[in-house]
Amino acid sequence: MKNYIEKYKGIHPGIILERELKKRALHQRPFALSIDEHPQTLNAITKGKRKLNTPLALKIEEKLGIEEGTLTLLQTYYDIKEEKSKIKQTTPNLAILRKSLFWDTDSNKIDWSKQYKAVIQRVFERGNEIEREEIIRFYGKEKIKKALYQKNPPYTIHTK
């Protein structure tokens, strides 16, 4: 199970289930009926539109001979990945920003929310296009406009 989990960690278990069914040449509808489940429910799960609950995961695992708990763990890892993607980052991606932009300070000690105006102004004055895009992604267009409004001439914000 460990290899299975590591290989598919973060992928919706329905997608894995769909691959398993195809690999075994099983059609969704007959398989769903064989485990006393509505075909629409199984279809929504295989399309990643619905979560796979534990009772259904156990039925599927038993029928397919997959180790107990595998699909439930995959659902949990998928849920964790989804939650993490919702959490706002506290710093921009520092791998994108050159250290020379902040030559006069330790970038690990910058309070990115309190000192946003200085950060934005510095990156827009001295940074390249990739660094500007990262700052726009991190702070958002409105905050960028607010920080650059005081500067003359005003900067234009381009996004792809």
C-alpha cells in the first residue's frame, strides 16, 4: 500500500478508481450495481466531482482486491492538498526573487504584509518581469496599484 499511496498521493481517488476499472476491463455501470451503488454516484467520483466516502471506499476495495484503507487514505491526501491550496501564502516564492533585490536586508526577516509598499516599489523599480509577476500573484493587482500610486510615473501592470 505504501508504494501505491506514494505514487498517487494528492490525486483524487476517483481518477485512480477509473484507471483501475479500465485496467481490469470493467465498465462503471455494472461495477457500481455489483456493489449496490448508484452508477451516477460512481461516475461523479471517477470524474473527481464528488468525494469518496469511507463506506463506499471499503466496498470498492473489497470488490477489487485493493488493500483496505488505500482509497480512503488517497481521499484524505487529496483533501489535504485541496486545503493547502486554499491557504494563503505568507511570503512570495523566494526562489523567484533574486537576493540582490533585497541586498540591504535579510529577506527572511521581511514582514511581507506590513512592508508591502516598500517591497512592491523595490521589485517594480529593480526587478525583472518574472519577479514582478510573482509580486502581482502574491499581493494582487489592487494592492500593487495602491503601493505604486504614489510613485511617479505610474507603473503599468501587465499579466498574462
